[in-house]
Amino acid sequence: MKTIIVDDERLAREELRALLAEHESVEVCGEAANATSAIRLIQELHPDLMFLDIEMPGMNGFQLIEALPAPHPQIIFVTAYDAFALRAFEVNALDYLMKPVNPRRLVEALNKLQTRAENNNNDDEADEAPATPLTEEDRIFVRDGERCWFVPLRELKLLETEGNYTRLHMKSGSPLLY
């Protein structure tokens, strides 16, 4: 899987490259320190996957995505800011990793990519295949007004319906969701 890393911080690129070296299925074929360089790199290399920082000088990660012609690589955001998580999923990002990258979360993100690739290659079979059951380690995205969380399923204690709403009872609170 051809991969590029786009981050304005050299040390962050090096750290991610070192973590990805542990995964034989991933070939880091290029790095860019800004969005302009990343666009040239994508046009030249046609990578399958892009690890993308959000806050960069000039064009940010979201502006980079908007500037790319379709189809563009799968995107896994790697950032120090959790404030952009909702927007990341609105642009169909595969995952959202926080810096410093936890190796276990990196494996989960790469597994999502593998699952998505298998589903795209076997669309007919995927429609008939049963859904993969969730485990306690899986996380869901929860938004309550301006607050957002990635909640591990093991923390959910109860789902309670209230009309057209559902109240999630968990360790960190009980948000009411539409």
C-alpha cells in the first residue's frame, strides 16, 4: 500500500515513518512538509493512503483535500488537536489519530483501511456478508452540542430511549443524542 506522510513537523514525520516501518503492507513512498508539495507528490506517486496533519502553514489539511481531484488517497488525519474530529469524518476520513501516535491506534486505523479495501474489492460479497460484531475495544463517535468524544464501547453502561432521542449512560456523562 503506497503511502505518503504530510506534516509540517519533521520530527512528527520521522516518528510516523518509524511506526509505519513495523507494517510490511505499508510502503511510505514520500513525505511533504506542506500542502503544495503534497499535491505534487500525490499527482506524481498516486498513493493509496495519506497520513495528513491539519494545522500547517499556508493551506491546512482540509484545504488540501478540497484542492485534490477525485479520486484521492484514503485519509488518516494525524494531529495534536481533537477539535477537528467531526469535520474530519465529514470529509470521509478513514480515521483520526492524535499525536503522539499510539501504536495500537495506528494498527486499528490500518485495519480499517484493510477492511475498506476488501469491501471495495468484493462489493457484491460485502453486501451479503454479515457485519463484523463490535468488541469492547471498538470506539464510537459521540457529539453532544459542541462536545465530542470517542467512547470505547466498554464505557457504555446503558442506552435509554427518550422519544426521538437516546441517552447514553457512560463513565464520562449521559449525553442526549437525536
